[in-house]
Amino acid sequence: MKIFSVFILLLSLFVFAETEPSTENFSASIPTTVNFENRIRPLESFEILLAERLCEKRKCADFSAAEILQNILSGKADSQKIFAVNRATARDILHLPKDRRYFLRSEFDDVRSLLRQYAEREDDRPLTLELIRLNDALNLYDSLQAGMLSQISIPFENLPVSEQRKIRAEAAYYKTNPIFFSWILCIVGFLTAIFCRIQSRVKSRLFLLGIFLQSLFAVSLIGIFIWRGIGEGRIPLTSLYEMILCISLGISLTTIFLAVKMKESILLIGAGMNLLFMLLLRSMFSAGDSFESVSVLLNSPFWLSLHVFTIAAGFCVLIFAAFLAHWQLILRKWKKSPDEKMKNALRILLRVGFALSSLGTILGGFWADVAWGRFWGWDPKENAALLVILWTLFLLHLPRGKMISEKSWEALTAALLLVIGFCLFGVNLLGTGLHSYGYSPKLLTVFVGFSLIDAILIAFLGMPKAKK
């Protein structure tokens, strides 16, 4: 009971720490519902999007998203450094101080014409995208001070009942911030899994607690999907953010299923994977997730959702297999040979993941046929998905030919994580193709950094022993 009490106390502290300040002091002229970027949304959603446009975070100059809007409308924001310029090259072009990342509105007065010129360009270079984002942020800021908010406001009572239900769900989602509950469950679950490995006296109790926490984490993600589905009015599987959440849910369910037979090792692997994906979400989507309409480019949301769910399930199983291969390499480094249960589990995971990934890719072809008029077009993302399937098929056939050792095969299986990472995130860095909609400003640093670290780790663990 002490463990549960501490757990509840931690949750309470974090909940109060993450709660947004009250907006009761808003003036009566500020609407509760707006029509922004072709979507009717609650004020809370608009505030977060505004903060993301200006400083790419939920807070600018230590002001919350709600306070930023207040300060812009009152004129106080003119004296606050809330415009982010992340690239040093962009600061050089705009003649801004190099030792700062955040700037006043007035510091851009002399370079507005230059920014407008960049905004007219059509290339996808990171520098151009940064300057286009900055120009759009300045336009939004100026429009708000010119009275745009009154022009885009929509009386809540005039909306249809179905739209009111979506608005309420979205507003409650931002106020409650349920993803933060999942984040805390993930951290506590990972710490529990570690203690379960090192504490022999209470191992059985810690193991049950770990399974319980994984179950709670899975339930919290299911609740988030249901909540987002109500708020978006569709199946919430049409964005990179939601796909990562779906993979995390699959990992949690796979962990619970396998841990019953393989105990502590699987629990630690699953908890570690969930922690990694939650860290990925927080680093890539620092401004938080947003509810967005399905792009015209991605029409036919039914086929899209079915494709994303199936391929996310396949990638989830294959990612679990890759992490299990990492663990087997670590055991061999400790001079402990993996048991047969673990080896069989790895082979089964590869087979199941191959089947689901293949089915998901085929369903993606049906979606592409409905949305774009062709089943397959050798798009970079399509090629990357095919690479995942071919790599997995290669792994499934290698052991039968007995051409390499078990350790080398495990290293290649561990490298499957890098192949899937390239398919999910790396392709988006190319900025080309019909699947480049999942781009994130922080994606390059996170993806390249993780890929290099994991490649070095696999090379170190899979290195053959030197002969005496």
C-alpha cells in the first residue's frame, strides 16, 4: 500500500504542476470558439497553436499559452521576447543577435520585406522553412493586434449539437492533459521494472505491480484514443503523433502478453520501449499534440485509419523483436546465452510482424488508390515500408541457410529498429513525396542522434570476439 500511496502522491503533484492557469480573468470580448485554419476549435486549442507558431513551445517567455494571447491583445507582448528563431543561419540573415533564440516583435521591423521574399519561395530547405514559419508567425501576431480574433469568432450556441460535443471534448482534453498521466505511468512503470530485476526479495510483488502499471498505461492510451476520436469526429489514426501513440499501446499490450511467460526481462524491455517512445513524443512535439482536420491530400480517412492501425501493429511487433534482439546481444556480452523461450519468442514476433506489416502496406495501397488514384507510385515512404518488409523477410530466411552465427543474426535483427525508424521518421526529412506530412522541426536532431547511438551500440554488442 505504501507504494500505491507514493504513486498517487506523485501523480497529484505532477497534475497540479501541469495544470494551465485559470482563464477566468479574460475579458468578455474574447470568444470561447473560433474558426482557425479551416477548423472550428475551442479557445484553448487556438491558444496552444498560437504559442507553437510563435515560439514552438506551449510557453513563451515563461508565459502560458493563455497568457500569451492576453498579452498580445493588450499590447504587453510587444515588450516580450516570444518569437523563436532556432537556426543560427536565419539569425545571421536577419541581422539578429547570435547569442539569443527569442526576440521582440520590433526587432523584425527592418527585415519584413526580406521575410516576405523568402515566404514566396517554393523550396523545402530547412532555412527557407524556418523563415517562412517566422513570417507566418509575424503575420498572425499582427492580425491578432488588428482585431482578427473578433472576425474568426463563432458563437458556441449557434453550433450544431454534434459540433458542440466535439468542442467540449477538445477543450476538456487540453485542460486535463491526459497524455501527462500516461507519461507519469510510463516513468513509474519503467522504475518498477528496474527494481523488479535487482530486488530478489520482493520480485514477485514488483512484477505484479509492473504488470498492473503496464495495464494502466494501456488503458490510459485507449482512453486518449477514445477522447481524441470524440474531439476529432473521426478515427484518431491520421497523424504521426497518433501513430506513435498506437505503437506505444501495442508495445504495452505485447509486454503484458509475453511477460506472463517470460517474466522480468520482457517487462523491463517493454517498459523501456514505452519510455523511449514517450520521450520521443515529448521531444518532437514539445508544443503538445493538436487536433487537426484530415488534409485533403489524405482523404478517405477510413482507409487511412485502417492502414495506419494495421501497419502500426506490425511495426509495434517488429520493434519489440528488435529490442528483444538488443537484449539477447546484451546477455551474450554478459556471457549468458539466451534461453530457448526467448529465441522462440523472437522468431514468432518476426513472423507476426512480417504478416501485419505486409497487410498494412497492402491496405496502404488501397488507401492510395482511393486518395490519389494509384495503388503504388514508388513514393519514398512506400519504398521505406517495402524495405521493412524485405529486411524482415531476409531475417526470417537467414537462419535456415545457416550462413551466419546466431549473434550476427541477432545484430541484424536489432538493426531492424533503425530500418523502421527510417521508415517512420527518416523519410519525412527528405521533404519530398506525398507522405512528407509528418515533418517536425526537431525530427532531424532526435532521429540522427538516436540512429548513431543505436548503430554504435549494435556494432559494439555484435562485435565478434577476438581469437586468441
